[in-house]
Amino acid sequence: MKHAYRCACFAVPAKLARKLASRAQASEQHQLHGHIEAAARLRTLRGVASTRATHPALPGAQASELNYQRVVFDLAQGVDLPGHPVRDEGGKPVPDAAANHVYDNTGITLDFYLKVFGRRSIDNCGSRVESSVHFGQNFGNAMWTGKSMVYGDGDQNVSGFPAALDIIAHELTHGVTQHMIKGGLGVVPVAPKDREFKEQTHDLRGQSGALNESFSDVVGSMVKQWHAGQDVTKANWLLGEHLLAARHGRAIRSLKDPGNRALTWYEDEQYKSMDDYADGADVHDSSGVPNHAFYLAAQHLGGFSWEKTGAIWYEAFAKLTPAATFKDAARVTRQVASQRFGVGSKEHKAVTSAWQAVKVIT
């Protein structure tokens, strides 16, 4: 990409991070506010990511021999990316468990894209995927910067990002969407008066921003199911399970039942249908609507989520424009279903009824 991709997409949404901070004991307050400040620092990387020099690769397989390449760096609690390279494509496991988890889960995600959708790495051109572990002191988050992946070690409230396959797939998919849709799906300028911090220039907003988050949730869930060999009935459809300390909840989001706090966390406000939707809502809340549509379509079709429903969503989302709405997503997914399987087919009916159930269309 020639332009900067200046929008932050964190594994733990800002609202959840603030809620954790508000509930923290006095001894934890400084640490959690430090996390929020570090998140702000990382957001600014979106604006410079496309101009950062690429670190030389470690000795290993040649790019021409691979459909993708991975390299993992160690920041050793520092914040100056990318850090010291510790494991490159084809390299042996290292003593650092976080680096090995990231290497393996990045590979599983890229294998999914290659074997299921025929996509060669994030950009479909076999590009190298860089990841940096041990960002900052007890930083409780992970993100795609627009150029690379960054992982913190977490704290007593939220941790375990390198081992969370669905979260890694979610974040890497923000990179896929970045390359699929020129200009970014839902990436909009932020007026100075509305910025959380002075360096912020862009953010995910509106229904298009929610679709961006939803596509990452959908793929994160599919990768988790694919790796476990689970069909739609065996999967629990939770995203970010086990990241939160038990006292905070079970998961970050649910595609099966968005907003069900018994399944997720204590103040989950995800929407399940347009009956709940409000303009200007947080994109992580409104993404529940298209998330649930995907879940319903997958349940209707049965089998493995990636075989039909996932194939329809992947082809359709590539056709969206940066300002696409939920109705646009319904239109293109129905269009792809009819083209692939026929008008009035089981697949076409499943996609149509799913969007009707969440009241995006009638």
C-alpha cells in the first residue's frame, strides 16, 4: 500500500479497557491507565506504518519458495518497534513461549487463508508477516498496526494474546481487509474536536466500521473452528475466550448470542439485531448484527462454517466499498450466494433469512 492506514483495531476494545480500569483496585489503576496510554501510542503507528523500513530477514527459506513468510521480534518490554528478530520462517522453536505461540498461530491463520480461500498471505502476494512480542510493561492488548502485529504480555486482568488463535486471526484479518478494500472499510477522518488524543486522524466508524470488525470476528471464529475440526454445532462461537480474568467474564464477544453477558463479559453491549442498533454506536457493539447474521446462515446450512457461508462472505466482502452499510453487505452476500449456488437455492435462502432475522432486510 502506498497510503498510510491510520486506524487502530485492538483485540481488547477501548471501552472494555476503560471498564477494567474503572473497576481496578487502587494498586492496579496506574498499570491500567499505562495500558491505555500505550494503546494511544500504538494508534499513532497507523499513520507511519507504510513508511517504516522493513527489518532484514533472518536466514531461512526464500520468499519465492513460499506462499507467506513469518518473522517474530522480541521487544523485551520496550516500545520501539519492531525489536530484535528471534524466529524466522522455517526456523526452529525458541525458548520464548510467546514467540513460538505467535509464530504457530500466525501460520495456522495464513494456512487457513491459503488452503480455504487460496489467498497468499495478508496481501495475496505472499508478503512477509512481522510480529513483535513483549510490547511494553504488562501491556494488555494486541493489534494490527497497518504493517505488523504487536502483542503485550498482559496483566492480572487480561492476558494470553499469543496463545489466542481466534484473536490473532481476527487481527490479521484487519490486514486482509485493508488490502481487499482500497481506502479501508469504514476508515474515516476524525475531526480534531472528536479525537481521543492529538495524533489520532482516522478511526473505524459507522456501519462500515462495524462490518470491518465483523469480518475479522467471522474469520477469527472460522479459523478457530477449522483448526479444531469443529462443525457449526460443535463450535461455541465465542471470541477471545480465556483472555479475561475469571472475575471479568468468559470471552470478548459471542457470534451465537451477541450481548449475552453470561457468555461474554459483565457489560457487553453488543447488538443482536437492528432493533437494538443506534447510529454512532461503538463499532464493536454494532458488529454484533452482521456477526449474528453469519452465525444464523452457517447454522442453517450446517457442516463446516468455512465451506459455504465463509466462502460466500469472503467473496462478497471483497466487493464492498469503504462506506458500505449493513444493507450493502446483505445485498452482496445474497448476490454471491445466488451466483455460486443459484437463485432460490438452500444457500441463497439461508443468507437471505439470516439478514432478515437480524432485521437488516425485510
